[in-house]
Amino acid sequence: MAELILALDVPTKQAAHALVDDLKGKLAWCKVGLELFTSAGPSIISELKDLGFKIFLDLKFYDIPNTVAKAVSAACELGVDLLTIHCQGGLKMLTDAQESIEKYKALHKAAPNLLGVTVLTSFADGQMPGISQPIASLAYDLAGLAAKANLYGLVCSPNEVAKLKASYPMLHYLCPGIRPKGADIGDQNRISTPKEAILAGADFLVVGRPITANKNPRQALEAILTEMEEALQK
Ligand code: C5P
């Protein structure tokens, strides 16, 4: 059963609360990303957890292995459910980060699930500095590193999920770059509709502006949920 995660890409704690209050009862997951985490601080996570939300902390760690492993341990303390690191950090960074998760789990019985970001959905072929490899092939290579490091799953474009899942069925797949028909594409590039993403095999869809920038966020959320349910019945 695929799940929808709302990206709370808003500038303040107050804006985040106003949004989730409006969407109450329809949503199980929130994403806290760079903007909200930086402005509101870690307390936003406990506040959203107290409201009953599962938390995807999307800070996309990318640094030397020691630094990332320690940041992952610190994120475990926040009690989040999903956490991201960049696969481009390489095998040692991924392996050490996963080891931090496992150590924490052994001590505390629960830990976040770690997702490796393959290639940002805002990039199209030829746009990544210094990289001439086609993006789909680069995403495939990076997915191989995540699988080798025993990560829980991958963040990838909905356009790439079917091929990656066929090769790495043990991983879970979270797809951004979701745009319902007619929605503004903004800075995203490798996109699909909610229906296409579900049919391609996504386990989680993360959606921001098509809901948050809509005049009626609740209606936009409901329309996406209906589209997801219809696709799941196929
Ligand atoms: O507003 P929009 O639906 O484009 O938001 C997509 C969300 O997914 C953003 O919060 C963005 O940070 C995140 N994301 C992404 N591409 C990735 C990984 C995460 O767009 N590869």
C-alpha cells in the first residue's frame, strides 16, 4: 500500500501547524526538510509527532563518512521514521550511516529507516555539473551502492522506479517529482502523475507544492489520494 507524504516546505513553525491543521485526518506522514528544520529547529519534529504524524526527515546528508555517521546517530535521537542521505557520498559513507542506524536500533529497539537519494528529480540529462552519464544510468549505479550498504530504500524519480525495483526488489522506493495533470512543474524535471508513480511501483509519494501552493490544499490532497487509490486498485 503506497503512502503519501506531505512536504512541509514552509518558512515557519506557525505555517507548518496551520497547514497540518487544515489537512487533519487525511494525512499520516509529514516531511520536514531543509527550510523548516533550519527555521524551526528540531522541536518541530516532536510537535508533529505529538499530533500523531510519522516523520520523514529529509536533510539529505552528504559529507565525509564520520560526519554523516554521527549526524545519522543524532537524527535517530529525534525519533524520526525516515531519513535521507545522498548515495553520491559513496559506499563507505552509506555503510557507516547504516551501521549507525543498526547500532541505535540494537540499543533502543527502534530507529529511522535510511533512504539513499539517487539523483535529484530537478536534474535533467546534461544538467549535472561534470557528469555526462545519462541520469537513469547514474541513478542505477547509485542504487547499487545503496543496496550493497543494506539501506532501507531509495529516493528516485518516478520515471526510474520500475527499473530500479526490478533490480533491487528488497529496497523501498520513495518518489518526489509528483505532479498531477495540469499542475505547475516548477523546478522539477523527471516527473510523473501520482497514478503513474503508483503504477510504476512507488511505495511512498512525497508531494509539496501541488498541495501547499494550491488555493485549497485540502481539496488538492484529497484529489491526489483519490488518484492514488484508483491506481492501487488496478
Ligand atoms: O514541491 P514539490 O512537490 O516539488 O516538493 C518535492 C519535495 O521532494 C521537496 O521537499 C524536495 O526537497 C523533495 N525531493 C525532491 N527530489 C529528490 C529528493 C527530495 O524533490 N530527489
